[in-house]
Amino acid sequence: MLLRHPAAVLLVAGLGILGGCTGLLQTTPVPADLSPGTAAGAARLTEDGDHPLILRGVDGQLVPFRVYMPALITHHYLLAPGRHLLWVQTLADVLYPLPIPLGHIHCYVLEADLAAGKTYRLKENIPSKEAWVVQGEGPGEVIARGPLVDSFLAGTRTCAWP
């Protein structure tokens, strides 16, 4: 009986948990300023893998809050083509195993002209304290830059958007 051995039980349980979590490893479309049925001609904003920024507002309206777990879920924000005012922020680091947010949150505002069917990345440029919208894969082309407008200790408040 293989399952009577403690290591085998742990292995089977671990594989079961890992198998159950693979459904979480996904790409999630988020209609930021569109109704869900108009996604075909949308511009798509994604989170950068190295320095992720999350989209918090479009054209002065807050985007509904989502659970942000960049290691497991990549959000694709769908927007109508055209010029948009974007509110973006960094994520807090988390002290494990307790879910305690650490560090500073940075808040940025930028304007970007987005084209239908194109994919863009939201990226924080830490040395220049700017948010970027980058078109294309890899280094890509920076099509918009926005300044840091607020910074605060994680868990103390939310971004003060201008």
C-alpha cells in the first residue's frame, strides 16, 4: 500500500493541491471602460512581469478592485481605443506567512493614446519615478510617461488622485 507511507501521502496531497491551483494560473480580461460584449476592438493593457503596475482608474473613474496576485494571475485591462487618462499604482510587498502589506505604494497619472487591437504593458520605471505605457514585447516602445503623484506607507490609506 503506497498511500500508507507518510511521504507518499504528502506527495499525493501536494500534487492534488498543485493540480487544483493550475486553474488559478491564468490570464484574466478586465473590461476597464467597456461593456464585456465590446472586447473585440479593444486596446489591451497588461501588467509588466518585473515591475507591475495595476490600473486603478480610467478617465477619472475607478476600475473595480480585483484580487492582485501577479505570480498567479495576469490581468488584461480592456479599453476602448483612443486617448485615456490612467491612474496606476504599485502593489505592496507582503510579509509571509501573514498577509501584512509592507513598503510604500507609488501612485502615477499618465495619458496614453491606445489603438484598437494593440497590446500595451503598464510598467514602473523606478529610477525616474515614472509610470510607462509600453507597446510591444520585450523592451518595446514607450508611448506614454506619467509622473509620481503620491506615495504612502502600505496599509495606511489609498492613492490621492489629482
